Amino acid sequence: MNKQDQPLIFEYTRPGRVGYSLPELDVPAADVHEFIQDDYIRDESPDWPEVSELQIMRHYTALSKRNHGVDSGFYPLGSCTMKYNPKVNEVIARMPGLSHIHPYQDEETVQGALEMMYRLQQNLSEITGMDEVTLQPAAGAHGEWTGLSIIRAYHESNGDFNRTKVIVPDSAHGTNPASATVAGFETVTVKSNEQGLVDLEDLKRVVDENTAALMLTNPNTLGLFEKDILEVAAIVHEAGGKLYYDGANMNAIMGVTRPGDMGFDVVHLNLHKTFTGPHGGGGPGSGPVGVKQELVKFLPKPVLVKKDDLYTFDYDRPESIGRVKPFYGNFGINVRAYSYIRTMGPIGLAQVSKDAVLNANYLMRRLEPYFDLPFDQHCKHEFVLSGKRQKKQGARTLDMAKRMLDFGYHPPTIYFPTIVDECLMIEPTETESKETLDEFVDTLIQIVREVEENPEIVQEAPHHTVVGRLDETRAARQPVLRYERPKQEV
């Protein structure tokens, strides 16, 4: 039997085996009926597997090997910034003074944690060019919704209730129109020009007295810097709208330039991306929002402030949009981000961006001969290729992405942005070595040659993963989420 096909833990169960040991109870046992309604108390014990500690350890270790993460291999997922998570940040986040505090403690007893949060707010304000930052939002899309809610509150405070439209580029992250819709706005699309940038004439066409905001990331999702950003900002501002910065691509400009200097009024950041907090299956996100001065009074409350020598939460914010996240936000991710910023310093953060841009351009130019390059210009932290020529030879971008799994790589983002046919969006980040990048290039060249010489190998990939090619429609609509024991033969 192949080790990848080894039985799951339920199939090892034998009556009487115990995989854990708990200390003896040193307090009076509680009556569960005092805390839980009878309707919610089980009549029978759950059907747990009965296995040894060694078996349960091997089970979870085997499951962990089925996952892919930045600690196990290259993860060039475009627009997701899957960079290495420094372990010193993990050590600091686990310090008892930070990990053992409780959100209901009196402020006087957690002054160190509050000071850390206050300093992080100041650091992020400086990095983004904003005047004040809130740490409440739980992730990037939550930050988008929060920022748009602030923009709505601003317009309504001026009696301007007709600003119901949010403009998004045709290359925008999918969360942008989704967040705008959830925030109660209509979305209007602005086209990209031949250079992959915002088409200024089309922007002038769609912006009007109903425009609440333009949502934009810079560099954009094609990995290209919006060189006309000051003119973009002027067009939106002249119409009375606000400029919103999607911080997903901040890893390309951090420490080099700032959204606030480009004319943006609201910014969200992804601390779980740019500032090395683990994300995806590795931990919660954190999406702080920064604003310019005229929007500060609308920030979510309570607002963390410093009064004399004490740090405290200010609830007296009558024009606030209200609380958007309980307690301190995702505090552990904030700790990791603060550790990262203090470790790197301003010079180090700028070097991060420069190295990310260098790595992306190196990969792009090495892969250029083997794929179509829709925008032949210097990129920033990520770039897009097209697999159109491979599609003509019998293998789509999806097939090539599946084949990458056989070589131990997480595929890049595919089919996004949608304005590029058979798109691959690759983001190497700054933390990968030249050796890793070269090995990745060699793998893609091999796959391209397989498409040319024997496309069936690519069409039927992956061949060496735990499961083979799935019916993706059925996997999405009819997922198997519960283990079922094999039927016993009679």
C-alpha cells in the first residue's frame, strides 16, 4: 500500500486504546446541566476513534504533509504575497505578557499591549501617509468594507446622499466590487488602456456627481505602477469623490512611496500579507484602515488614544461608523506585524520592496521566451503571463497549474485578472532565493516542453498528489466533508 493511501485514523481504532492523558481534576466537577440546555446534551458519547498517542501524532503529521505552505515550498500566488513568516515574530506573539492577556481585563493591567497597538498605528500611519489608523478590521475585505463605510459616512455628513457609485478598474481584485456591493454601493467599471493602466478618458467618462469613490491598488493587479496616479486622483477629487487604496499590493512600494502622497484618502493594509502574519490556513487576517484627517472622526470606535502617560480606548466618537470588530481586533497578527516593522526598520522595509520588484522582473524576463507577455514593460512585485500558445497546443493554463503540483510547487494565480486570456499571475515575493526562482523557471520550461511533445501528461496532471484530477464543478457543489467508514463485509 502506498503511504499516501494509508488508512485514516478511524480505521486504526481498537477498543481500549487511549491517545491522551489529562491531569487529575483538582477542582469540584461541574454539572453540565447547569450550563447547557438539556436539548443540547448528547445521549451517547460521540463516535471518537480509539487510538494510541503515537497513532494520533502520525495521523495529524500525515495530514499536515498534504497541505502546502510557505514553510514547505515555493508559493508564487499572485496578489496574495505568500512571503516567509519570520519565526522570531512567532516567539514574540507567544510571550505570556501578550498571549495570556484577556480582552476583559482593565486597561490599567494591559498598558504594554495597548502601547504596542498605539505604536503600530503610528508606524502604519507613517508607512501609508495617512493621518490615523484603526486596527479593528479582521482582514483585507473587512477593511475594504470599513473604508467604504467611512466614505459613505463622510458623504452623508455633508448631506450628499446621491453618491451611490463606486468605480473599480476592470482588472480589480474581486473583493473590490463585492465590498462595494455589501457596503450598499453600485459599482461602475473603468477600462484599462493598452498599457494595462487606468484609461484616463474612460475614467473621465464614468466619474460624475454620483461618484462616492474610486477603488484602486497601485501597482495594479497586472503588477504595473499607475504612473498617472496624480491625475487619476485629481479627476476623482474634482468630482467630489474619494480615492480608496486596496493595500493588497503594498509589498511593491512599502518604504519607497506612500498612498497618501499619491492622493489616496483611505487605505487598508493586509498585515497577514505585507507584514508577514501567517494567513490562509495558517492564521487569521488583519486589515487595518488608515484615513486622512477629514475622515478621522468616522473611524470605528473605540479609538485607541494616549492621554498623558496612559493608553485608553475613546468611546466618545459621535460620528463614528461604530465598532466593526470585538475587542482588540486580531491581536496576535498585530503583534507579529509590529515585530516585523521594528525588526526591519525603514531601510529594511524599503529593501523588501526593492527585492520583491527585482525577483519579479527576473522571473518575468526568464519566462518571457516561453509564454506570451501581454505587457512588455518593467513590472513591480508581480507580473502576468498568458498561456495562449500552450492552449493552441492542447494544454490550458489550468492544466499547467495542475502539473506544477507534481513538482512540489503551489501554482500561481490563474485566470485573473480576467482581462488577460489564459492568465498566470506570478508573485515571487522578496524572501525567495535566486536558486529557488531558477528551479521554478526550469520546471515551467519542462512543462512547456511537455505541452509541445506530449500534452497528455499535462492534461491529466497531477500524477503524484494525494488525489488526482478532480471534477471541479462537483467538488465545489458536492464536497465530501465527512469521513465515512468502509462498510463491513457480512
